Amino acid sequence: MIRNFLLDKLMHADYDVYEWLKKILRIEHAPENPFVTQVDHDDRELERMRLQQQAYDAVQVKKNQLKLRFAAEKQKFTTEKETLLNEIQRDLQDLRLEIAKYNQIRQQRTRTIVQ
């Protein structure tokens, strides 16, 4: 572990010496990836992370419950909307019939007045 640390340090300080040392010692050294870190959390940080995860899980449960509730309400709304639209269509059809009758009566009156 210390050897890897020192080799990393040497690699960053003087790459030519680092390569020479690897060749002389006949070792393979894979430099540590600086983007992957191993973090040791203390108890306080672990507790905070645990509570944060619990809060996230609680929020997800509530979201799922609301999704189910809204899906049921959406289904109910869709059926109510369909029935209301059917009633409106029937009312419009009746109104068209009444308008057609009124227009017919009006045409008959105009014919009688003109004659």
C-alpha cells in the first residue's frame, strides 16, 4: 500500500525515473484512478446517509401511492367525460332536429306570406 502510494508520487514527480524504476525492479504498477475514491465515512455521516435514504424511500412510497390514486381518478374522470360528451352529443342532435323543424315551419310561413 505504501509502495503504491510512493510509486504514484514518483510517477507524478518524475515520470522517467518512475519508468526506469519499474524496469529495474520488474514490477507492474497500475496507477490509481483519481476519479474512483474510497471514502471512509464516520458514524455521523453514515447515520445522515441512512436517514437521507429513509426519507427518499418514504417519498418514493408516497409518490407511488399518489400515482395509483391519480390513475384511479383518471379512469373515473375518463368515464364521466365520455358520458358527459354522449349527453352533449344527444342534446346537440335534439337541438339540430328542433332547428330543422323551426326552419321548416319558417319556410312554410314565408311561402304562405309570399303567396
